[in-house]
Amino acid sequence: MHDKSQKDISEYSKRFDAIRKLKNVIPQSERHNYNLLQVEKGGFFRLGGRLYLVQDIYTYEERNKKGKVTWQWQELELYDIENGMVKYLELEDDDGLEITLSNSEVKIRELHTNFKNILSIVDNEEGHIKYKDVSYYYEDDSKAYFIKSGKEQVVTLYEFESDENEYITVEAWGNEADEYEVYHSIPVDEKNVEILTTAS
């Protein structure tokens, strides 16, 4: 029998600590009465056979020139109990709940392009990038304010969509938009989400 590494033991401990927070589970017959907008930090839900703990909730806001909020959506930071990975789920309430799950962070080199070329596509408002041999076409770009723990950061979002309705989002941070992160995300059907608890 091989000894577990200290890192493995620490990860198992973290996952066990997380699952111990799952208390006062909503009876199965009542879970259909709840949706993700009611889930707070510390809540649990199932999606695609996996159990997630909501570690934190962030807000994105778009504002007009006068600073008035014109659009708002939430991002849930999730802890996957099964494998210890952190994922992000975005919620937009626009005549019904629109949900996308960021299932992986992508290196810019995996898109077979660079940030300068992405900005050129955005400027021309047409073009595409490739990820795992799938084409993602320019869809939209917007500036938003990311709010976490009462502090806000400017972020510019460049969105690309495939014919299969999957997404590549490039997030450029700061007023200079010179630091960026890239995520691949997939749409989620609200019917596949099962709320277990709304808070810890």
C-alpha cells in the first residue's frame, strides 16, 4: 500500500470538512420550490451528478455613463466535493434563468492565437478562434464592474460562441485591460439543478 502524500491528505481533509457543512437538507419533495437565485454562500446543490458547495457569490454590473446600473448578474464560486476543483457558475435573470458553468480555465495558446489577435477580432466585430478543433465566433464584448467583498474591479468581457452553444470568454482586468483570463463554459438547464440547502 502506497503512502498518501501530504497534499492528498490535505485535499481529502478539505473535502470532508466541506461535506460536513451539508446540514438541514431540504426534503426531496420540496426541492422543486427552490432555484439558484435563492442559494447563498454555504449552500449546496447537485448538477450533472456532482455535488457542489457555494464558496462565495460575486456580482457583475454594467453601468451607463452616469454610473447607473443597467444590467447585473451573479457568479457563484463552487467547490466540487468529488474532486476538490473550483468552478464558476454565472446566473442571469432575463425573463427566465440563464445559467452557464465555467468548466475549465484555458491557456491562450490553446486557442492558437494571441490576445492582440483577439482584440483585432473584437474591433472588427467578426471572426473566430479555435479551441479543441471547434470554432468559436465573436458574439459580444462589454465592460463591467466585478464586485467582491465590497470592492470592485473593472473587467472587459470578450465573448465567443460555438455552433453547439458553448462559450469562450476572455476576461481582461483593470483599466488597462492588460491582465486576462480565459474560460470555456457550457449552458446549464435549470431543470438539471437540484437545490439541497440554500445556506449553511
